[in-house]
Amino acid sequence: MLSSKNLSRRLRRFAFPVLLAGLVCAPLWAQSGSGSAQSDASAAQPPAASVSVPTAPVGTTYDANSGSFQQTDARTSPLTGESYKIGADDILSINVWHEPEVSRNVPVRPDGKISLPLVGDVQAAGLTPTELQQELQTRFSKYLTDPSVSVIVAEIRSQRINVLGEVFRPGTYPLIPPMNLIDAIANAGGLKEFAKASKIYILRTLPDGQTEHIKVQYKNLLKGKRGSKDILLQTRDTVVVP
């Protein structure tokens, strides 16, 4: 049998490793418990609310800052109606109600025609979207019952003007008649601080290929002075703002 002295010595030898293991593992247990608590807390929290953005109408984009719809750049805005004359290279969106097989976006070919299922080649250049719509409804009526057709100029590529110089957004813009000089400069963002408004002019290509230099009294136009008359722009005109 072990004496009390020997028994005490053995107990001390056994207790030291146990105590050392406890000191080493304690931080790990604490970290594990903390992670478990965090997981439980995360599970208890409700999921973050999702933000839904309203669907923007055609020709607009949704501005989250103002909470409103803003008009898109005029260079890509869809166009319908009576005034615009379709031209070569324009992109048309043809939609026949409940007939997806014949609805599509089509380019106007250099010969001024478009190609569609059932009706084949149709003259588009020189017509307004409304006139082309009526023509397509007449042609589709031979194959469909009471067809309802819509025509939208999705991209204007045939009639363009240029605005160059001291404006905020110089570049090429679609010509949507009747468009005047003030319209063109407004589309380009207006004049910069050091623009020379008194020296604005228009370069126009004449039918014989020559270039005409047209001086503009821009300040008089803005002031509405008697006798001042804004200039209607033509395709391929270039507005120069020194």
C-alpha cells in the first residue's frame, strides 16, 4: 500500500498536466463559444431588406438619388409620330400585336427598304413611322386577322448633325425636325464659360458638294430681339462654337 506521502506526490504529478491542458485549451474554447454565439446572433437577425427599383418607361432611366425617371440621351431615344422621315441605316422596331414571329428590329437598307416575314421587302425610307405602320397593316392583313402594328425608330442613323467646340457634350446628334440652333446647343449641354457666343456659325453641305458658312446671332436669339430668327437645321449640318 502507498503511503500518504507517496500518494500526495503522485496526485501532484497528475494534476499538473491537467492544469496545463486547461490553460492551453481555454482560449480555444472561448473562441469557439464566441463564434457559436455570433452564429446564433446572425441567425437571429432578420435578412436585409431588398431594394426594388421601379421599371423605367421607354426612353428614360431611373435615378436612385432623386427617386425619379430621367430622359435618356436624345441620340438613342425611341421616336414615333408624324414628323420624322425614316432614312437609310435607321433601326426600326416593328411589333405586331400577339405575333412575335414577325415582330423584330430591322435596319433600313441602303436602298431604303426593310425585310419582314410574310410581307417581304417594304419601302421605308421617306415615310414617317405612322405612314409605314399603315402600309404594314395593309400588307399583313392579307395573312393575319386584324393585325395591329407599331413602328418605332429605335436608333436614328440617317439624319444627324454635329455640335463641336465649347459645349459640354460635343458630338453627333440625331436630327429630329423641326430642330433649330438653340435645340442643338441645348442637346449638347449648353455653352461653356468661355464660349464665344457671338462667333457661333453653322457649316452646311450644299447639294453641289460645296460648304456654306452661316453666321448666327446667338445672343440676339436668346434675347428674342426683333428681326432675329432661329435657323432650322438640316441633316449633316455642323454647329461650331468657338
